Amino acid sequence: MKTLKVNKNWLVDEFIYREYTGKTDRHNQELYIDPIRVENCKIDFVSSFKRQKNSVDDDTQAIIFCFASATTPFKLFKKRSKVEVYGEMYEIIKVFPYREPQSKELWSIELEVG
């Protein structure tokens, strides 16, 4: 039994995904696989604001919702990988895979980026 499919028309966002290889180069820079465009997802931004004595921190994070029935390519994204959303670069902090209720098949993935 399949769960409810998300209407592809609701998934108006996209991002560029740079998968972390787990390796570094000779200059100790992290290495990433060639970027790919991921389409048909939903991205919600959350911004927090902290004021300290002499500084102001504006921290923007986002949750990216990807669905097996609509997002292309749909894959199990990796933590520490980079995503570019509307010209801004973020790092994947957490990956939340959700499976179909009566099988082990992936239904959706949420990415927490910051």
C-alpha cells in the first residue's frame, strides 16, 4: 500500500547538491563530488537573530523536503554535503529519512541545513 503522493505542483524549489566524499586534498580542503541539480522539492527558511554586547548574529537555516514520488534525483543525501539554495551555500546538518508505513521503501527525506 502506497501512502499519499505529494502534488508535484506544490514542489516549486530546487537546489544544487555537492556530495561530501569524506576525503580531503593535500591542503586539507574537503572534497565533493561534481554538483547536481535537485528539482521538485520544498524549502522552508528559518532565521534567528541574536544580539550580544558588540555583535549581531543573523543565523539562517532551512528545511528541505524531498519526496520519492516527485523529487529528481531522489536519493539518500549525506550529512556534511553542501547545498546551494538561491545563491547561498549551506551545509547539511541532519538527514531525516521517512519510509512507507508498511514497507522499507523511502517515502521522503528532510534535510536540515545551516
